[in-house]
Amino acid sequence: MQQIHHLILCRGEDFDSASRHVQGFFDKTILLNYDDLQVAALGQGSWQAVDQGFWAALDQGIADNHGVVADLVEELKETGFQSADDLSAIENGYQSKVLHIIAHLLDGFIGIDTVLYNMQEDSHWISKDLRTTITQNPTDYWLLAIKAGIKSPGSASLILKD
């Protein structure tokens, strides 16, 4: 079984309610369909905002998301795409698919390339206002490590409904 990992920022009264909230999100999303989904225990990859390591893990997840975008931009450049002027001539197929994944990462649609997903703001990033809110109410926020399983190559495919 292929494993996909995500960090999910969410709100919850306690670890169990935050875990149920995340499970419900994945049950309802049309963007991803995993065969198996597990939430890591506290101290084993998941944190409450009061825990040491929460902010470092959150910031690393955001940096990793930026890295995914940067890698995809480089991949797109390798196909000949160099500037926004090239958009009108982008080829349907590989180039447009890579551009589509980049757009989803920038606009907040979760996908298998997502490292960190912020459920509170439907984003791959975190706003200054939410950082302040988390700092003021750290017992309400959780960063949950998700391990999702894919049994067959097509089972976690993106369903793009644009």
C-alpha cells in the first residue's frame, strides 16, 4: 500500500474531537479518496498548539508546501514554459496538468501533493490573524499528522471538478 502523509491544522475541544473533525473532512471531500486514513497520536507526529514542537512543525509544513510549488514551477519550466505570456499557448496535457496542480496548491484545494493543510482557512498557508488567534487560544488548535493509504494507483486520484 502506498502511503501519503499530510499535516492538518484544525480546531477541536480535544484530540479526539479534532481527529473526528479531520476524518469527517476527508470523508466529505471530493478531491481525495483514500483507502485508509490514520491520525498519528500526540507525541508521535501530532501536536496541540500548547506543545513544544507545534510551531516548528507547522512552519516546516508551510515551507514544504512552498518547496512543492517551487519544484512544480521548475518542472513546468523544463517543458518550455517561462512566463505568464506562455499561458495562452500552454499545451493540453502534461504542461496544463502541472499548472493545474500549482493552481490548486496556491488556491487551497487539498491534493496528494499537500504537505500541510489548514482546515480553518481552506489553505496551504496560515494568515497572521490565525497565528494570533492560535497564540491566544492554544488549547483549541491541533496539528494532526495523517497517514493515508492507497491500495491501487487509481484509488486516490484527484477528482477535479472545475
